Amino acid sequence: MLSLEEAKSRILAALPQMPVEEIELEFSLGRFAASTLVTQIDLPPFDNSAMDGYAVRSDDLKNASSQHDVALRLAGKIGAGEGASRVEPGSCIRIFTGSCLPVGADAVVMQEDTKTEGEKIIFSEVARPFKNVRVKGEDVRKGSVILDKGLKINATRRGLLAACGISLVPVIERPRVGLVATGNELRELGEILRESEIYESNRTLLSGFLNEIASVRIFPLVRDDLGMTRKSLEHAFSLCDVIISTGGVSVGELDFIKEAFEAIGGVIDLWKIAVRPGKPFVFGRWKEKFLFGLPGNPVSALVTFLMLVRPALLKMSGAAHIELPTMEGELVDEMVNDGNRRHFMRVRWEAGKVYRAGPQASHMIGSLGEANGLLDVAPEARLERGKKVKVQLWALPDE
């Protein structure tokens, strides 16, 4: 059996990055930047007012105080989007939030701090230079990096790109991933279960993670039959870059994934990982495409997906960061691994505390609803309550 680290290293070395494509910013949410992006404009692009009020020359108000009012002639008005004018000595201009600062002005006085007397505006305090002024380029300078290569374009980053006038962005193509589930006992949602049958859930479980990083296609259930398994894999590979199968990768008489894969010309690169749950894991290649064969038990499928498949697909997608985020916390419950393989236990991290998420058997999917992370527990280890540990999170609390 391979260690998790060796298996991951071999998988990552085998996988290429997907090609680059240029897409409209509107459709870029969730994609990974294929290159570092630099802004060609300043933000803000011009000096403008941060308040509704009056644009002034600060020198005109240097003697203003509560005991000494200064009156300035109202020389005009500038609305947002209107071109700038000029403020002459002894005058002021009505201005609004976002309006271009007129030439000669170096400060804005809030309208609440003034009085109006006919065509004059009365000021009772000094105006510091650049008070209530948003200076050109103070937020983002022209020529500065606004998005690093490999970062995901999320809502806020997309907003920044729009503010900088970027309408087309280079991104990495999403890998096309197919989900195949095998097993005579499996039934589709909506069908009536007979005795000894269960609803198939692995494709639904995994697609929830995959939709963020890949274009996902779910294929029909496959019965435990060599010919049907072979036909299903051939069809799936004709439409996808990567196939993720669940079930059929162990050593039973009805486990046909490895045999069917080799029958269509696939080459198995590795099998069996020294982890719990998830030992019967397969990785192989068919021409320029790849197979990840996951165990059928839901928790085993999830653990191997998170530890091995997710980082591989993120690499293909051009992501700079491919590992799950980790958070430190204090164990509330004792965690014991009495086996000879490292055990990725389901836990819940919340507010710096780490709780056991129910029974840890690989078929018990009920605990997944309570969990939001995995705790890596070494073979034959006992982690006492109160111990500081690091949890690999797949979700934040209450997500």
C-alpha cells in the first residue's frame, strides 16, 4: 500500500493543467485566473468628493472659526458624472458625493457645517487640505496587480475587475468530470426500494463539491457486470476528461472497475492507499484522460475525494491553493485510532472547539451532516480531551 503523500505526489505529477481560455467577466465567477492581472487605470480615476458639500480652497478658510465666519461666493455646481470646473480664490462650488473635484479646490466642507446667505456660503471652521477628498489612485494605482495567477475569481474580486474596466479575463478551462456509480443494490432517487436495495448517494455527495471546480456530468447507475461496466466507462470517457467512479474497486467477485478499465486500454498507476477509510482507491489513465476509482462506502468515497481527487482537479483547474483550509482547535471529545492505518475521522470544528461527529464507520453517512472537517489521527493513537489539533475543513460552521 502507498502512503497518502506518495499517492498524492504521483497523481499530481501525472495530471496536466487544462488549457487557457478568455471569457467575459460576467461568466468568470468561480474560475481560476490563468495569468496575473494588472489594472490600466487608477481607482479612483480622478480626485472626487467623499461628501455632499462645497469644494473650497483650504487657504480661503484658514481664518475661519466659531468666532469668525468666512463667506465665499457660490460659483456653481458639479453633479456626479459632470466635468470639473475651476474654483477661483474667494469662491466655492456646490459638490456631491463622487463628483469630480474642481481645479483649484483641495478640500470639501460638508453641507451640514455651512450656512447659506443668498449667493454666499458661510463657513465657521478651517478646512484641512484634502479633507473629504478621495484622491486619484489612493485605492488602486495604475499598473498594480489586482488579481494573482491561480486565485479564484470570487464575487469581490470580480467586482474589483469590473471597477478597473476589465471585461475579458483569461482563465483555465474547467475539467469535464463524469460521475459513475456501480452496484446491484443501488437505485435512483424516486424509485421504490425493494428489500436489500439502497438509494445511490455518492454522485450527489461528490457533485456538491465538484460543481465549484469542474463541469460535472452524472451517468446512469451501472450494475455489477463486466460488460456493462466496460461500456459505461467507454461512454463516459468519450465525453469527459476525468471519470470518478464509486464502488467496484476492491477484490470481490463483483468488483469490475479495474478489470473493465484495463479492458478498454486503461493503465492503472496505483491501487490501495494506507488510510482509513478509503484503502481500495484506484488511479489510472486512459490515453490523455484519467480515472479515479473510489470505494463505494460514502465516507470512504468522501475522504479519498477530499484527500486525493479534489487537489488533483484543482491543479488541473489552475488553482494556486489546492489543499483544504485548516483550523486549530481544542478537542472536546477523546479520539482513538486503534488500527494500523491513519484514520481521517469526521469532526465538527466550531469557535476553536473540535467535536466528534458521531460514529466513525465508513458506511455511516449520518455523521456527515454533523461534520465539517477531518482530523488525521495516526495509527494506534489516542488524542486526549483538551489537546490542540488541526482540522482540515470542507465547510465553515452552519454552512
